[in-house]
Amino acid sequence: LLALSSSAEEGEPQFLALQRSVPKPLEFEQVMRYASEVDNAAEAHRQELVDIAGA
């Protein structure tokens, strides 16, 4: 619940019910594809740093 201080009568907070967000279930293939992309990007970045250090 979220209390709002600006109410009709001072000292009487009004409450808003917040919507509960339901997370989407993760798809294993999608997670693995993303992990692979992150690995590839990290390896490319590491190679760039090695090239810079060797220059």
C-alpha cells in the first residue's frame, strides 16, 4: 500500500492499492541465447583490450 499525504482532511492519509506485477516465466532457450551473446561480446571486448595492451 502507498500512503498519499495530500488528502481532503489533513492527517488522514489515503491509500492506493498497488498492482502486483507478475513476472513472465523465463524460457530456457532465450536465457541461453542471451548468455551466449553476452559471452561473445565479453570475448570480443577482452580481445580488444589485449590488442590495445599489445600495441
